[in-house]
Amino acid sequence: MCDKPIKIYAVTLNCLGPSQVIGSPIKASVNLILSRYPEFIYKQAGSKFYAIDDGFINVFRHEGCSEGWKGFAGRGFDLDMEDGSKYHAYGQLWDPGCSKDFFEVLGGRFWGVGVSTPEKYRKCSVFMGLYMNKKRMIEVMGHLGHNIKAEGK
């Protein structure tokens, strides 16, 4: 995790399709242009790997796969773990979605969002899917002209 805060430069809403933001006060897909991508150092909790940076969270669920399975089109990637090790993923990790019970363990509500940076967006207008906590959702609502105060978590 980086000590440098993540600034939200822009918010775009996609109201044409079904909402990807389950339970969100915004009934649209929310995409954010950020000052930097979150830097994730993962912790393991049972079959889940999770990491948080400045209100943004990434979660994977480990699920066994058959021998010879090649997820991610045969590519792999490494997760940086909190103990300094690397966990090599090659197809056995999945996005668990907004699992209410798991996110409550992490301290509150989280909503799915798409994120990019100005540099990445200029090259390719694709957003990476993450989750965002309530504090960040309030900040997004502020960008949209709504003055909402944080209540509770």
C-alpha cells in the first residue's frame, strides 16, 4: 500500500446497461479517473485474498481448477503478499462479487467501480474493476454535486 492519497479526477456514469454497482446509491455503472492506481498488498482470509489502498479494495476467491486449466488466456500474475512473498495466480482466482458477509468483516459497505488513470485512459478506454468503500462513495457523490455526510461506518 502506498502512503500517497488517491485523488478522484473524474466520475463517469454508464446508465445504458444494468448497474454493476449492487446496492449503490447511484443506479448506474460508476467509472473513475484516479491520480494513481491503488497499490495492493494482499492478505489471505480463508479462501479469499484481499487488499485495500485508500478506500479501494481488490478481492479474489481461490477455487481449485482442473489439471491443465489455463485461466487468463494462459497468462499468470503474482499477488504481493503482506509477508513479502508472492502468490502466483494462473487461473484459480475469481472475483467473488460483493459478498456482504465478507465485506462486513472488512468494516462496511463496498460498491463495484471501474477505475483508470488519465495516462492509461488515453491509451485505452477500458476500466479495471475494483470495489470502493462508503467514504469513497460519498466523495464520488460530492463530485456529482450531492453533499452527503458520512453516517456510521
